[in-house]
Amino acid sequence: MNSYEKFHNKILDDVDAGRKVSPVKAIRAFCLECVGYNSEEVKECTANNQKNTRCPLFRFRFGKTGFHKTLKTSPATPTIGGLGK
């Protein structure tokens, strides 16, 4: 059992025990199971490129949706004596 299969099983155990599981983790666990617990295969997933196979989770498989902009850090705020504003 590799670490990805352990991750998948932990998510299932959490669900079975009634603990909260984030949708992102649940989707990741599903994708890992789908490709035989190989993270490289998740990256190379073609489920959305095939005519008869379209996966509704495809765009979420890395824990990102594309709906939110990435937060960019602003330039450091000048400080006086290193104490902030």
C-alpha cells in the first residue's frame, strides 16, 4: 500500500466516522483511486479529453478550481526600526 492509497483510505475512514472532510481532499482521493493511486497519472489524466468519458471532477483534481485568483503578496510595507507601521 503506497502513501496515496493510505491517504485515500484515511479519507474514507474519516467519512465513515462522521468527521468532516474537505471537498478538495475528497476529490483528490477519488482521482487517486480512479488512476490506481499514482499521482503522476492524476497529472496526466485524460478523462476530460475523451469523447465518451468526461469527468465532472477533472478541473478540481489538483485542489484548485480556477474560479479564484491567486493571492499575490504585496511589496513589503516600509517599517520603522523593524516594528511595522
